[in-house]
Amino acid sequence: MPAQAPTPRATRNSRGLRQSPGVSSVDSCQGDSARVSCHRDNRSTPTTSNFALALEAAADPATPTPRTRYAQPTPHPAHTLALEAIPVEQLQPVTPNPRARLAAARPPIFPPPVSLPPTTPYVPTPPPRSSLSLEHPWVTAIKNTPTRIPRRAASPRTPVRHTRYLTKYIDITPLLPTAPAPKSPGSESLTFRQRRDEEGEEKFARELWIAIRNDHYMKGCWCGPPNIYNSREEAEVAAGHLRFYVVGSEEKNLRVLQKKDDFSWHCICGNNNYHAVYKNLLNSNGKRPAEDTEIDLIAQIQNSNGNKSARSIDRVVPTPIDPARHGEAHSQTLKPAQAAAQVSSRSMWDEACGILSRTVATMSSPVAALYDTLQKHFCGDSYATLDTRRTDADSDAIVVKRLKRQSPASPVEQSPSKDGDDGFDDLLWADCPTQHIGSENIQDVYLFIGTQFQDIETGKLVYGSSVADIQKQAPDNTDCSASIGIFKYQELRHGPVLPEELDRKKKEKWMETVRAYHDNLKGCLRFIQEIYCVGGILEDVKRRYAAPPRRLPLRDIHFRREALLAAKFLDFLRSLDIVRDISAASYQTISQMIVDINAIHKSEMLPSFVELREDPIENMPGCFPEDKVSAMEEIPADEFECEVLYERRFPDPAPSDEEARGKLGDYKMVLEPKGILKPPKVRDDAPASPKYVATPEKHRKLSFINPVSKFIPPAHIPTKLMAPHEAERFLKAKLKAEVLRDKHSTRKFEALQTVSRQDDDGSIRLKDKWSLEALEKDDQEMGLTYHAHKYDGFLNDLHDDLEKRAEAEEEQRAKPPTRLAPQRHMVQIPLPPLPSTPAMRRRAAHLLENDTSSPASSSPRINPLRTKAEVQRPKPAEQRRAPRTLEEFFAEDDDDLAISVAKFEQLQIDRQIRDEFETGIRRDAEEKRKREEEKARREEQRRLEEERRRQEEERRREQEARRQKEAEEFAALTGLRQPTRPLIIPLSEDWNCKVVNAARANPAAELVKTLEGQPLTRRDFVEKLLPPTAWLNDNVIIGSILYIADYINKTKRATDQEPKCAAFTSYFWPRVLSHGPSACGRLLRKAGVRKANFLDIDTVLIPICAQAHWTLAVIRPGKRTVAHIDSMRGGGGDGAVKAKLLELVRFILEDQFVEAEWRAIDYEAPRQTNGWDCGVFTITNAMCIAMGLNPKYSYTEGELTLQRRRLAAILLNEGFKGEFSLDGF
Amino acid sequence: MADNAENGSPPPPGPEMGGSGGGGGAAGAAANEHLNIKVTDNNNEVFFKIKRSTKLEKLMTAFCERQGKTPASVRFLFEGQRVQPADTPDTLEMQDGDTLEVHQEQVGGC
């Protein structure tokens, strides 16, 4: 079958695929792996191969064994030579190979797919070992690297981890932009060399070898690990896609032999698992991206070995894997590495495509697909293992066991124990805590740590700048491991020691590290003691729990925190070379201890405390060992993370009692409770609680369209039947309408009239419409026949009966009112019933035809629509007379009663007229008398009134005279008079505009300057003057009062120094009060007030501002009066002010002051009633007083709002000139 | 206090200040030229050293700025007489050591 495969074999060969010269033609036909297996077959011992063969044959008899399918290749001479060189006993391993045992123990689960190259049960091929003398020392060294027995084989119960890790590698080695890898066959790639140079021969070789082997195991590859050969020739003839060989004996002598066009480390032996993985790695183009493991496995190994900084690992675990997506994700994560690798491998990649596509073709065979399906079915997707990072049990990476972090299993699995604690199903308490690790190992490690501790305690430390330095300094034969450990710890904590650092700092660091190291050692010792000593924690725990619980929170949180620190420190210790040098056993011991101690931190069960229970179900037929999920899991010791990495999203829902109790300082993670119902959203439109609202009943009738209901009566059939009394009313109304010539009403009645059929009305052509045929046709069309037959007689009877009853009632009602016209006067407009039945209609049609043929013959009026019986017995009233029209009816109506009524009315009117006439006469007389009386009374009233008026006038005159006399007296005293015209008049339009403009001016602009020199700004107008309730400020008051004085002086032709009116600022009075009049000489002089001219001055105006109130003090030296005008007191003043004024006068006049002459008086002025106008009052009072007017008669309070505008205008006008002149008052 | 508004600006050239100094020599003129003026409201006293011909507006604004008052609401009085911005010590016949009183704007209504 492989021969039939369309493999581009020829091209591959033509590319110069390196082949051993002795490879047979058959062999070269096969794929690489086939060749490998062939070779392996060649090399394997006959017993093993037979055994394997037998197994395979037993497993799958249908499949031809490789032996049968492939011709046994002739061994290459060189190979044979090599084989010959190897002693026979070395070829046969003494101990049965575990893998072989495993293969034997495990029945093959699935037959290998047919299309794939034949599988060979894994037989680890011992490398072609020459005798010790022949083997290169490196080879020996590599071979001696601790190899672990695969766990799976050792303890079949331990499952593989069914998790898939997405791992991101970061290559920390600086990759130079290298030239493309050399194409020459057999030469090592540049990267390879570079790396080897960097890392040292031995280490690199070992790790590379381990990496490759791990890769194999990880992928389940069945072929053996790469071999290392002693020489290139040997390697070339040997099998395996990757062959190492040693060149010479000098340094850097490890070479690798690679196939030219496959630069993968991995083999492609065709294992199904591997192919499944492989397939996932295809990118969307169906091509395999550059494999990560190629180069980076090395980096990974390196990373995992202690270089913690390079450990950047993203774990995405465990997810049910969608293969396609996963492949993508994987390829994405690989990109950095890929990018790095591609520089060197691009050209090779192109060449490799051919092989890869072939591989893909092989994979996609239906059997492979079937296998995949089966695998998925049995194992589930999550079984797919892709852990490219993982170092397996076989490597020197030591595997430790830990208890799996179990998510709360489904209730079926979980069997809650009686105390409510969920224990592990298959765990038992261990008898002794040392059982798991081994007491010797523990003692060993304890001793190791203890020695270090002792060394530190006793001070046996050496300080050096490097490890080598320390080793050099150390006295011979002494253990300087503590010093080295401390040094490394220092490096870990503080970074490398730099030579340029200060000694003091170095020392500080060192001391600090020593202390920390010491503490950590102590902590480690303590934990080891507590955990592993008999009677330690285990005893307590056993006492507390019957079965091992899932969660084991020990002590308090501090204890657990310390456990983390101890675990971390142990991790550090483990990474020390000195530790590793001791033994692999101690390395593993420490790793296990770390797991234990760390379990304390994570509140998990310590693996040392438990042991697995034997499970009887395990060996049940049909049950695969792997199916049983164990409580324990294995991880490489290097991979173990001290930090909590597992998900906390689904913690154990039922915390144990221990936790629930809670201790001080113990923090619990409080999770958002799930499953608690949220409060329902309250919608605005809906009622808060759902109430039953009955659906409203729908009155819906199921009805069919009845032709009867659609029947529209023809025009000749009257729509209305009228009873006689109705007809009467109707006719009267009609008459009235005609009389009144109400056209609307008349028309309405005419319309009605057409309804009540008249025989002589020719408007209806009955013949046209009412032929028998037409009627019958109508009937049939409307489906009336049935209804007619059914209710014919009944309806007719009913109608007659009703009519009779109505007539009887009518008669009963008509009897009592005697005034009504007798029966015969009543009109009956015969209104035929609705011809509801076809028979009746037909009859009616007949009658009508007869009628129209002889209209005159039907003088006794017969209802044409009546049945014959009815016609034969007409009603008496009806029969006697049937007026043709309404006019006739009225014409015929004889009016005895009507006449008598008219006479009676006439008589009544006569009487009324007479009565009225008499009453009129009587009323006339009465009115005349009343009028006369009235007149007399009015006369008298008038007389009285005149008298009263006269008296009042007299009184008024007297009062006026008195008032005048008083005023005169007052005027004589004050020299005030009444103004001749109103003082406050509205402003002109022009000045209104100016005031408004001033209010809109620029705030900083100087609008006008007062006489004092004070500039006025908008603020003074807008804020202090114009608003009706604004309080005036000093600028306005002083400005206005100075203008008043100026006006008076100008009109009286007085100079500033000889004024007739002197005005002061409002700051004068405070100074008088505070400093006394003597300090005001300067101000007085400035105002032109001196002793010499004081008595010639008419008025001195002093505005006073006291307690936010403006008042005016006035001195009239000519009248020898002082006054204080307070608008709040209606012109009255404060005595204290007057006294002070007199004092001031005395100061001014000095010896000329005659006290008897001077008087303090009060003026009369309008009273202020509001809380804002006092400033305006003050100014206006000043105006009045200065002009000799009596303020009381000059203005009123209501005018002051206007006065504010006037004042603004006066200030803008710079004085009382022009329009504001005070002349003529 | 000593740093007044005047110190910052260079003194005006000689011819302009000849008005008050007269022919009394450079030293005498300089002595005459500068006045120490105390400006006080009831709480604070601020001394200004100004020239006779300097407008008092400068002093007033300096005081207002220092005391954080608006110039519109403050009245400066020299012996009861209102000081206008355009006034100078000369026009007010001020002597060395005279005091300017600072009053609040007088406002009244009721």
C-alpha cells in the first residue's frame, strides 16, 4: 500500500535526500518512519520482536504485520558492522523494558489505521553501544542522565493529565538575523550551533536529547529516542530522522545529523495520536506551520531549568477542544517562535512542503478519521493531550504526585459522608506521614537543611563576590553550600552583585539575605517537623476527620501563608545546583515536600497524608484503567506552581465547619451568590403584582346576512304610520308652517306628504315598478318566500290585533277632554302596513293596479293594502269622511266653537281695556300727588344743603385764614413759601434717552464729574440712583447738593468765597462729630464759611449719613435757625444734631454768637414711608430749603421715583441749568 | 511698608519737578519732593512715600489692591475732604506725615 501512495518519491530522491548507501530499494520506497521501524526491527532483539509480532498478530489478525508486508531489508554493511561491534549482552536489556511490559499489559485499543505505516510496539532501542572504550565520554555522560521509568508503566492507575495546555514559548536567546540554514546535507543549522556554543556542549546535548525524547513521548510517538553515534559515518548509516554524533575529542564536538528537508526534531513514525495532533496544527491553508518544537524545545528545557524569569507560560486549561479553533490558537501562540525560526528556515520550509502535504494526505484517510471518531467517543475531546511543554516522567524532570484539585463533582459522583464533608472516594488516611516520601529521604533533606541552618547559626559563612569566589575562599573540605545558597538567594532577591557597588551596601544586602535565609530555613525545618513527625498534624487531622476531606484548612491563615513561603524557599533550594548534586532522590524528596507544604497553603489534602485505596472495580472487564479518574495526578516537579493557579471560580460550595467558624484576620473570599432570585424589575406601565384581570366579554354575534335586513322599502310605501292624534298634530304644524311661510318646514311637510300616498298623486308610476313579475322576481332574489310562508298569517293577525288595541286606547284618551273636536274631526291618514309578506305585496300590487286604472271609482277610501276582510269592515269614523288634502280638511272644518271663542276673547279684551283705563286714571292721580310731595322735599333739602355749605365755607375760610396765618407765621419764621409750580415734573424725551444711555455706558467710563471733582460712573447711576428702591450713595448726594448750592450762588450772583448758600460734603459731619468743629476749619474755609460772612449766608446745607440713613442739617444764619430734616420724622429732626449745629455756629461766630437769637426749629416735609428713598428726600428737601420753599407743599413721596431720574439727569447735566433751572418757583 | 508704589518707577526728570522744589538745591528738592503719607482705615495703616506731584490715584489703587477692596466702594479723606483721583499732595497741601483716612462708601436709604 505505501508503494501505491502517490508520494513524490522521485523528487525527494532527486533532492538529495541523505540516505545510507545500503538502503534497499524497498526501504527507500517507504516513508521515513517506515524506514525507521525497519531499522529498529533490524536492531531489536529477536525475542522482543517476536513477542511484539505475536502481540500484533493477536490484536489485529486482519492487518498484515509489517513483517509480512515489507520485505526485510538487508542490513547495511556498515550497520551490520556497528551491530557487530556491540556485544550481544548489551543488546539484550537485562531488565524487561517497561515499555514493552506496558505494551504487553495493555491490550491494543484500536487497530492502527491501514494507511499508516506499520506500527511497531515501542521497544526502546538501546543506542548502539560500543564498549566503554569505544564510546565517547559525552555519549556516556548523556546516557547517564537520570532516566526515569515512565510513570504510566510503574503505576498504571495514575492517569495522564487530560488537560491540554496552550503554551506560549518565549525564546530568550537573542537570535541574530542569521543567514538561511545551510542546505548542505548533514551540516548543523546555524541556530543549532549558536545555541550549542552558548550553552556548553554537555548541557546542550543532554537537554536537546531530552527535549527530543520528551517530544516523542508526549506525542505518543512510537519510535525510539534519537541516538548518538560515535562518528559521522556511523550516524549516517544509522536509522532515525535525527542522529547525533561526536566529532573528535576537542570541545564543541557534538553534531547533529538532520535530514535535509525535515528540520523537525520530532519523528513522524505515524502514530495516530500524533497525527491527530499533527492535523490540528495545520493552519487554514492546509499547510503545517513551522513547528514550534524544532528549535524552541531547547529553549523550553532551558526555561524550565530554574531560569524563572524566562518562564512566561500562559495556560489555557482545560477546555473541550474544537480542533480547528485550537489549531488556530496554537499556531497563533506559536507565532513569535515561528517568526524567530523562520528567518533561518524559510528556504527549507519551502522544500519541506512536499513532504508535509504527503503527510497530510496520509492523515486524511478514512481510517484515520474513523480512529479519530472512536477516540473522541471514548476519550472525549479533552483527552487530546497537547502539552508541548511538559517534560515527562522519562526525562530527568522528576515527577511528583499531588492530589488533584477536584472541582465539586456532580451529585452522583459525590457521596457526602455523614458529617457532611465530602471526602475523596478512593483515599485513605496514611498510617505514617513519611510513607509517601520515605523517611530516609526526609531525614536526608532535613539533615541537609539542618546543616545549612547550623552553619548559619554558628557563623560558618564565607562571603564572596561569586560562587567561584566563595568556593575558592572556603577552607578546604568544608561544606560551603550554605554560603553558596545564601549567595544565590541574594542574587534572587537583589539581583546580581555588581562590582561597582559600595561595600556597605553589599554588606547590607548580604546581611539581609542571611537573615531571610536563616528565617526561611527555620520555617522549612519547622514545617518538615510538623508534617512528617509522628504525632504531628496528621494525628490531629485524623482525629478530626474520619475520611480524608476534600479541603483541609489547617490552622490559621498565617500558618498557611508561611507554608507558601516555605514552599517557595524549598523551590529555591531545589533549584540550587548544590542540592541537585546531592542526588536525584533528594531533588524528588524536596519536590514532594514542596507539594506537601504547598498543599497546606492551598488548603488541600497533603499527598503524604493519604494513600490510595485499592479499587476493586479497576479490573472489571471492559473497563480501561484510564477511565478511572484518580484523585492523584502527576506533574513534573519543575512545573509545579506554588502559587494558586487553579480556578477559583467554582470553589467548594459547602465550606467545612472549620472555615465557617472563621478566625480573626482570616479572610474568606465571598463570592457573588448565584441562584438568588433578583428582585423583579418594576415596570412603570404594569401593575406591581400580576392580578387576574378578566378578559372583557366580547359581545360578538355570529350572524348571517339576512336578505330581509337588507330590504329597502320602495318609495311608495310610507315609512311611518300615523295614529289620528299624531296626524292632527302633524297637520296643525303643517298649517302653521304654511301660514308662516316657513319654507323649510313646508318643504319638510311636503316631503312627508309624498310619503302618505295620495291617489291623485301621479308622481309614482306604479305600473312600471310594481308589476307582478317584477315582484316575484324580487321575492325570489331576496329569498323572502320562505319567511313569507312561515309567518304570513301570524303577522297579519298580530298586526290587526295591535291596530285594534291602539284604536281602543285612542278612543279612551280622546273622550275626557271635552274641548277637543269630536271624533269626526279627527283625521286618519291611512298608512298601510309594511307589505312584509310577498303575498300581501302581491295583493297590494293588484289593488294598486286597479286603483290607478280607475282612481275616481274608489271614492270610499279604502286602504289598498288592507286585506279584504279589513276593507269590508271599515271603521265608522274613517268611512264618513276622508278629506283629500289637508287644505280641504281645513276648509271643511266647521267652526262653531271657534267663533264663540273669538267672541269670548273680544269680550275679555274689552273688559281688560276698561280695567286698564280705570287703573290708569287712578295711577295718574296718585303720581301727581307724589310728584308734588317730592318737589317739596327736595326744596327743603336744597335749602338745608345750601345752609350747610355756607357754614362749611365759612368754616373753611376761617380755617384757611388760620392756616394762612400760621403759614405766614411759619414762613416768617422759616422764610419758606409755597412753590408756584410743581417741583418734580417728568423729564423730556431727550433727557430720558440720556439717562438710559448713561445706564448702558461702559462700567469703567467716567460719565460726568461732580463739582467736587468726583467722577461718576455707571455704577453710581445704575446701582445707586436709578432703581426705585436703590439706596443713594455719597457721590450722588454730595454731587446734587453741591449743584444746588452752586445754582443758588450763581442766581444770586454770589462768589464761592462769599456764598449765599454753602454746602458741605457728607464727610463734614462725621469729622465734626469725631474731631469737633475746631478740626474742620479747612473744610469750612473751603466751603466759604467764615466768621465774617457767616451771617450773610442764607442757607448752609449739611448732608448727614448716619446708620445708613440720609438726613439734612440746615443752618439758616439769616433767620438764626438751625434745623435737622429727617424724612422719616416728616421733617422733624434730632435734638442732638441741632445741639451740635448750634455748637458749630458758636464755633464759627465766636464772639458774635448771640445765643438768644438762635433757635432750633423743625421744618415740615413729606414723611418717608418706605425704606429706600431717604437720599432723594434729603436732596429734594435741600433744594426746597435752599430756594426758600416749604418742602411740605413742594412734593409728595410718590413723585420721588421720578425725582431719581431727574436727579440722574441733573447730574448728567452738571447742574441746574437749562431744562432743570430752578427759576420761577 | 517702605516699598511703595513710587519706588518701582524711575523718578521723573528734573524740570518737571521743579515746581515745588524750587531752587532749594538738589538735596533740598529731593527732601521736599517726597512725602510720607499714612493711609489708614480703622484696622490697617499703610505708609506710602510719594512725590508731591504724584497723583493720589496711584496711592489709592495701591492701597485698594493691597487691602483687596474695590476702589469704587472706598473713600479717601484728607482732613475730612474727599480725595479725588486727580488730586496730588500739592493740591491738597499735604505735609509730610499726613494721614489719609479711608472710609467706606456712605450709603443710606431708610
